[in-house]
Amino acid sequence: MSCPTNYCVRNTSFSLYDDNFSTNGNYSGYPSWSGSSNGYFIYFKSGTTQWCLSNTLGGSCLLSGKSPCTTECPDLFSSYLSSGTCPTPTPTPTNNCSVLDFESFFDCSPIDFTTSTPTPTPTKTPSPTPTTTNYCGIVKVDADVVSITATPTPTPTVTPTTSRPVNRDCSFSGDVTFNTITTNINCPISKQFNDCYDPNIIYTTTDVLVNPAGGEITQYMVFNANVDGNTKCISYIGTTYDIIGGNTITLSTGPLGYSNLGGCTYCQPTRTPTPTPSETPPLTPSQTPTVTQTPTRTVTPTKTPTQTKTPTPSYTRTPTPTQTMTPTPPPIAQCLTNFKVVVAYYYEEEYVTTGAGGECVTSDCQPCGYEYHECNRARFYVQANTISLYDDLNPSKNTVSLNNDGGTIFPANDEENYPTVAPFSPGYVGLSRYDEISIGSTQAAQIAASSLDGYISFALVCASPLTCCHNGVTWVRLYRNDVEIFSGCPTGNFLSINPCTGQIKP
């Protein structure tokens, strides 16, 4: 299959990337294309088996497609790449006065501009010649006439000849009903939003939206919004002409940032707590003792009646059982304080366990399978109950990164965060990476307040706005007060755990 000669890259939010690209020969057995203005290249990167946009052939990917990829033609994000040349913007028309054509009348007496039907000219009756006064002595005209259009000769209107009405031997009778549309006609145009924490969910609406901060709503803006009665964090994608909006959306607060620059981390959807039903202990019916009064009348010779009452029974109180106090576990906020999330990728076989295809046999070995990873699509937000975490020791740090391909532009930049823990030797330099985030008391209280059952759900959310992350290479460990309570190789929403007991929710 032959690929198109020209491609267009546009709407990337980075003007340097947008350009027309034309064929540029082959590179690594695949065709390549070069930009006409920016000098960038579209080429196939064989190491990660994916198509890339880079400033050099073989250089780091600024935009990249899925990996692994086996297509013969470029496979970048479809919203940015299209075949053919980019459309030329329509120029703004200019006001050219060179075609101005007008008629001017300068006279000292009124001119009747009304066009009248020609009538026979009557014979003029001689009248006395009036004495004229020259009013034009004070009139001076300086005019440039570009062109003069001849006054068209009016065409006389032909009076139609009256004809007799045509009588046809047809007759019609009856009622005619016309059905009219009494509702609004909605055209297929709506605004599109992405869910910040599930990129596969797209909301559309035809509602008139108001920016809470005022001004225009632009692409990638992040808002806290009410979507169909639920609070969501959404990012504006743009306008679509293919879908009629099906959601009711009201923008509550924002903009909180731009999703392509990590702005979703500043938006937290409000969790609606589910009330826990409380069990009411069954009531034990108590027996009411019956008081029996038996009057006994005794007749004596003196006729003095004597009344004998049956003694009133006494009530026996049921003893209250002694309650056994269950030890109260420490509050969740206390357990989450000084909690640490560690992510790592070990590239060398000598640092991977033998059971996972490596050569390492100590407890410090990576338990994940040995997998090749060399790209800049491994930056993640760490979330606890959908709350994005920041490092307590460095609050400006709100992601963890395993990028290892030398990139320089966030979020695809390589921080060269090499492991410094065992089994690595001091001064190690290679493709392995290590990163961590610590939770302080402020975040711990916020996360604990969002827990309804004592469990905290941890998740890794891709921080790249352009392509999906390489999320199958992360080794995740959780520490409470430097004691490991979890170690595994998850993907996505990976774990619900009680941070106090270490119990994992099934």
C-alpha cells in the first residue's frame, strides 16, 4: 500500500509542530516526511515500533502513535494528522474604493429625482421672463469623476390585453390539512468534553455554557461541572458537527488549568457519601405480671365483714449484660500520614527476579516480567480515592515518571531519575528509573474524609494528553512508616487497601 505524498499536522496547541509535511525518502525501511516550514520529520521509530513527530530523524518523539504499531503509513493522533495539505485560511476581504461609481448633481434649483411615466408634452404658453438672480456665485466645486454611467432610457410598459377567463369543466371540494412543526429543530452541533479521570468517556451538550471566570471557553480548559446531576471534572475538547449533545452540563468552577498541561490534577469531583444503614436491635417483649385481687368476705356473728387482699407480686429486673469493648483501630488519617507510594522500572536482567525472566534472586529484585521499555510515555498521576496526590516534601511535584528516552518537553521529559537503592550500585546510569510520592497530614485528612468503608483505592492515571501511557512496566510498592504493605505490578486502578491493617479489598 502506498502512503499519501503529503500530510497535514495542525491543532496541536504547539504552533511549532503544525506544518505541511511532504515525502522525504525512506528511514529504517519506512517512508518519512519532512515539514515545509519547521524542518521537523514524521518517521517510524523501530525501537518502540511506533510513528513519531520529531525535530530530527531518529530523534525523541514530540508526538507519537500507539506502540506496538505495524502500519505502513503514519499513525498519529487522528485529531492532529490528516492526509493532504493543510487548508489555506480564507483571506479577509479588503475595502477597494477604485470601483466606486456614483452620480452627482450640482444645481442651484431643486431637482426632482422621481422617475415618472412619460406623458405627452403640452404646448407651452409664453410667460414673462423673470429677472434671474445668480445664486451660483458662491458655489465652488472640486470633483474627480472616475466614470459616468449613462442614464438608461426607460422602457415603456406594455399594457396587457385583457382576455376572457378560461372556464374549465373541473370542480374540487374538500378540506386540506397542513401539518406544521411546532418544536425546535436541533442541528447536529454540540460542545464536547472529556472526563478528566476516564479519557474514554466523552460528554456532549447543546446547552449555552458560561465560563464561571468570564471570557471565552478555549480548548483543554478544565472545569468542575455538574453533568446530568453528578459532579465531574471535565476538559473542553471543542465543537463537533456530527453529534447532537445528549448531556446536561453546567460549569460550576474554573477554569482550573489546561488538561494538556496537567490541569486535571487541580480538579477533584465531589464524592457523594452513601449513608450506611444502622441496624436497630430487635425489641424483646417483656411479660406484664397480672395482679389478681381476690376479695374474701367472712361473715361473723357480729356481722363485721372482713376483706382479705391477695399480696401484690414483686417485679424482678432482668440484669443488663456487660458489654465487651473492642479495641479501636487508629484513624485512617493517622495511618496515611507518612504513607509512601514508590514506582520503578528495572531494565537490566540482573535486577529482575529469575521467576520473571531475569537473573536476580534477592528481595530487592523487580517481580514484574522482563519487558523492554524505552520511551517518554510513562508519566502518571497517583490518585487515592480519585484525589491526585502531590509530594509532601516537594508540593510542586504531582506526578511520578518512568520516562527514559531523553525528552525535554513536559510531560514527555526525561528526569533521569536513576535508582539509588539496592541492588543498584552508586552512580548507576541506564534505562532503569525510580520515583516516589509521600503523603503528609493535610492530604491524609482529605483522603480519609473521602473513605466510606476504611479502604483507599489507589490508581495510576496517564498524564500524557496526546497518547496513552506505557503502563505495563510499573512496579508499585506502598509503605506505611517505611514498612512495605504492598508490592506488585498493576495497571490502572490497581488496588483498594486498608492503610491501617494492610488488608486488600477483594
